Amino acid sequence: PRKVLQEDVDGLRRRYELAHLGGKKLPDAIVPSKGCLERKLAEFDSAHRAEPLELVTTRQQDDDNTLLGSALDPASKMFKLVEKKLGIRRPENSEELRCRLRTLGLSWLFAAVQYPNRRVVQGLTRAYFEEYIEYLYGEEV
């Protein structure tokens, strides 16, 4: 994914808070991380694919998409730098899943702030994601 600066993420957050929450602050526990937002915005440049829940991260969980590490190359017997994709564990209970889905919803809403003219995000609101979460935990499922 293309790189997004932390200042850009903070700017999208402020614009969303002003436009949709009247300036009220979103808790960091559900605000998408820089890496999560990079992946979501990259979907607008290519085909959409479902985001694995292990990659839906908040500011408190993740700051970047990859981590540089070293590994021994068996062919050359030399160490080389490798990128490891960051991820976190799957949600273990309903409350963790609810929080992860809220973060995923916010990443879509931040993308709507960035790309307001894209048809896929026009009319998208936080209520849409909250209704989906309530549906998942309702009697009909």
C-alpha cells in the first residue's frame, strides 16, 4: 500500500470528528492505525478485498504495515532484511469483535472523508456499521 503520513491520519480524524461528531473526540481504542488506514485507502486504487480481522488495528495496536527483521537465507548462508506483515490475534470474545468491527467501520468512514466523491462511500454513515454490529448480536443470527 502507498504510505500515509501520521499527520494525514490525524487530519482525517479531525475532519471526521468535526463533520460527524461536532468536534467530539473519538477514543484511540477504536481509531484505525496508520497501517490499517493505508490498506483501506489503497483499496481505492485497486480492487477491493475483504480485510482480515488480524489486520484491523487501532492506534494503540499498530503503527505501520510491516516490520523489518533479519533472516538467514539458506541458499547464500547470509542474513538479509525481510519484511514481516504485522497482525494481531483474532478477537476472542464478542466485545473484542464489536470493537474490531467499529474500527473497520471507522477506516471506511475516514476513507469517505478522503474520497467523498467515490460512489462506494457516498451516504455511508457510522449508523450503518452500528446497525450491522447490532444485527450480528441480535436474535436473528
